[in-house]
Amino acid sequence: MQDIFSDKIIIKRTKRKKTIAIKIEGKNIIVLSPKLVSERYLKTILEKKKDWIKNKLEEESLKNTIKKRSFLDGEKFLKFGKTKKLIYKKSSLNQVVETNNFIKVFCASEKDIKTHLETWYKETLNYYIKEKLEFFKSLMNVEYKGFKIKLYKNRLGSCSYKGSLTFNWKIAMMPHEIINYILIHELSHLKHFNHSKSFWENVKKFCPDYKEKKNWIKANKNLISW
């Protein structure tokens, strides 16, 4: 722990502080501590929190790599893992047409491109998920009570206690095999409403390389920024 993060740790002591707090600011690990707490004890706390710290540092690093999108002619977008170039066509048609290499948006103004693209992604994903959920529910011997597609800030999917599924429409940018893993993950919660060993064993049964899929998502979340 110390060898990896020692150059990033900044300890701030104060008489006003009654408890120890850790926060991430950019590349630094800020430790707010009461004045009389020993450095040895603080190191013990940091060691216990190392996994949390590692994840938070990775999240901060990811934020810095996210490119702000412009919804203009020539911008590149992903659809099921394949990169396509946006083509804007001024028109009253209000529709999106996909070809092998292009996503053509027909609308009255460039300011409407984002709205039309989002609607198109939702409709495209809805069609794919509806078909795949029917396949996987039969394969996995589970029943779900409907699904919906919405925008989540970070979450890719969810499963309620009542068996309703929800998916982030932005996963439409991910490859089919990654989307399939997300579906299997959420359907597995119908049998194990947790992330226990039994849950992951069930996921592995239907997606043997699920760890690779998890790593891909972790490494490529910035690709689906909106």
C-alpha cells in the first residue's frame, strides 16, 4: 500500500477534526485526521482502505480521459462496439438512418441532433434487449417482470426486488458480447439478490469469461460518455 501510494498521500491534521476522513482530490489521497492520531495508525487505516482508494484513483483518472462530445457533422460515435461517423442532413424528416460506416441524422437543426440520436439509441437497444432477454431467461430458467431503458449516470443495469429490470441506454454503444454479460448479470440477480459467491458462480455458468467482460467495462467506460 505505502509503496504504491506513498507519493500521493497528504496528511492534514487539525484540532477541530474528531474522526479520520479520506478523500481523493485529483491524483492525491487526502487524509484528514485529529491532531494526536499517530502516523502508524493512519497507515493502518489506509492499508484497510486500499481497494477503495485504488478504485477512486482510477475513477479520477477516467474523468480526465473523458472527451466532451460535440454533436456535429463528422463526430464519431459507437453503435454496438463499431465506430461510425455522424452525418448531419438538414431535413424535416426527423429520422436516423444507419449504414455500415455512418449514422445519418435528418433533422431541422444541428441542435436537435443529440435528442434524435438518444431516441435512436434507446429504440435500437430496446429491440436488441427484448430479443436477448427472452433467450437468456429460457436458458437460465428465470422470469423477470418487464424491463425499461433509461439514463443512468454510472450504473449500467439494475434488478429490483420485484424482478423488474432497467438498463442504461448508453450500453447500446458497447459490443454485443458486453451487453450480453450485462443482461446475464442482472438476470442472475433474480436468483441471488446480492453479489455473493453463489451469484458470481451463476454468472460464470452462462458467461465463463465474465471477469474479462468486467475488466473491459472498467477500462472503456469513457467510450460511452455523452
